[in-house]
Amino acid sequence: MPQEINVDLNRIYVHGLSSGAIGVWEMVINYPKFAAAYLPMSGSGAFQNNVLDRLKFTPMWIFQGSEDRDPPPARTTSQVNALLSLGASVRYTIYEGVGHGTWNRAYNESDFFPFMNRANKVNPWVLYGQSEFCPGEPVNVTIGVTAGFSGYEWRKDGVLIGGATGNTINVIEYGVYDVRVRRGSDWSYW
């Protein structure tokens, strides 16, 4: 279907409020290769910790009201903390004094739509977010994209890295790293 409507498969975003947010969580859990970013509002996911590893390379911005009763902020915060402990790309906003209706506040965030526009399935994420280093500081980070695609190719400074064919690589040298993924027989852009 996406090919029929000329969609960039690397720039699909999933967003919803309440039951829609539960749907967002179901999408990210069951179809982790589908979207470039997830933005659930006022709804937490029903997932076990063993699925968290599949989620850590896809940007998420999670919205929660401090006065919401379903889900309570403690449940959402617990899930956010579990994701952050794995180095996931998670942004979390709690609106003080707000209940379940978080959409107006979220849509008024100056970075709401730019956040989605920056997201791309082939944008590597540096686990724990450290992507800048002081001169002379040693580099030793893991970068990656969502697991499960048919193939991966990585480059450093525009040169193909031999043997780098998984969804993650360990980076120990300064440089600009990029990746492309294969869906079936079709390669994405870099």
C-alpha cells in the first residue's frame, strides 16, 4: 500500500491519544520496523521488559498529564525509565495540573512537528545519546537503527565499512556514520 501512494517508508510517524496512544504502543511493539517516530499521549503500553530492546532505536516523545488517572503518571514514568535504562531515544513531557487531555499542550510544543520531521528510520541513534566528544576524548559508543530489516550497510565518512552488516555498530573513531537498510530486495537511501 505505501508504494501505491508514494510514501517515504523511512518517514512514517505514529501518534495518538488515550486509546490511540495504546494503539501507538501496540504498533511500536508489534511492528517496530514500521515508523520513524512514535508520539503516544495519555496512554501507556502493555509490554514486558523483553520487548524493550526492539524499541530503543526509534525516537519517541511521550506525553502525560500529572493529574491523569488512566494511565497514572507513575506507570508511564516507569516505562520511560525502563526505556532510558537501555539508552533509548525517548523524550518525556509531563504537564503539571493536566489530566487526560494533553493534546493541546503537546501540539503547542514548538518542537512537536519538527521532532517528527527530523525522524527517519535510517537516522542512527547513539545509545544513551552521547554523540559529541571533546577533542582527544576517547570514543566508544554503540549506534544503531531498528533490528529486523533484511540487510544493513554502514559507512564512515562516506566509505563502506566492510563486515558492518548488522543493525548496530561499535564506534571507536571520530567520523560521520550513516546506514541504509534493506526491505526485501530494496535498499533505502543513506
